[in-house]
Amino acid sequence: MSNGLIIFIKNPEIGKVKTRLAKTIGNQKALEVYQLLQERTKKVSLGVNARRFLFYSNSIAQNDGWIEQEFEKLLQADGNLGERMIDAFRAAFAAGMEKAIIIGSDCFDITPELIELAYQKLNNADVVIGPANDGGYYLIGMKNVDVGLFQDIEWSTESVFRDTVSKVKKAAFTYETLPTLIDIDTEDDLKASSFNLRLLSLT
């Protein structure tokens, strides 16, 4: 199988996930939201025809619902987000993948069909990007890892997508984009997405 799907997740620890969201709904509810987002990401990933590489933030967990037969479990590298993504892409291509796509676990509205579309777009483009509502992106994919696309980026800012596209153009790569989706970082994001608020007692 030549399609690789890289999934970045954080180890779900109270007070360490969805910290911006926690400012308005509290640490416990923020943790519950993140756990539901992980469940959604898992379900979506299993619907994609790809070899799945699951990268944990702090430590590789066992018996956590991410089945080892379906997900190859690895640990994110040290460094900023760009450095961690470079390492993950290199691992996927070293494993023989011809196309690799990376997603996080913040986007409730992503679907298997959208990820499959991203692979299709890579037939005719060097890079595919799914922009997020906050100026970042929820997905990026390519056929060869280019370190320059991930360097000198101010991560977690509203310029991430714009700056990445600028680097893609500067490198003379072709690229395609996907529909803009919502990354859930705040309570407003939560309400604007298709996340089912009835799953939480937010009153």
C-alpha cells in the first residue's frame, strides 16, 4: 500500500489538552472534548485506505483503543511542530510510502472521503493542503518531504497556511487545496463545527 496516513495526537491528560478551550469550559470538559475528537479521528482514519502511522506526543500508549493491528504506533520527535512533521514524513517515506498525508486530531468535520480526495489530488500536484478556519491547516500531504515547507513558520498563528503556500510557490511546487474546515480550539469553534454539544453537559 503506497498511501501513508500520519496522525498526530496528544496523550490525553487533564490540563494539558485543549487549554484555550479549557479557559471557558474547564479542564475536565476540555479533556472530554479532546477524547471525543480522538474517537472521531480514529473512526475517520479507519475509513481511509492507507497505512496508518500514529504519532503520540509524550509516550506510546497500549490498550488505549488505537488497535496495534490498524495503527503503527510511534513517538513524535523533539522540536517544534514543523520539526516533528518533518520527522514523521521522513518515517512514512522511509517505510515505502509514495504519498503521505498528515492530520491532527482537532478537526471534527474531516471525513474519510476528504482524505481520499487529498490522495487523488496528489496524482497531479506536489502538495495538497486543507486550510483551517484559524489560518492554519488541518491536513498537508506530499509525495516527497521538503524540509523548507516547515521551516521558519510561526506555528499556531493565523499566517501558517498563507506562509506555507508562499513557500510552496517559492519552491516552484504545484499544489491543490481542500475545503476550509474548523479546527476546534475555542468554545466558538466547538459551536461552529458539527460537534454534538449534547454529548457534553456544558451548562
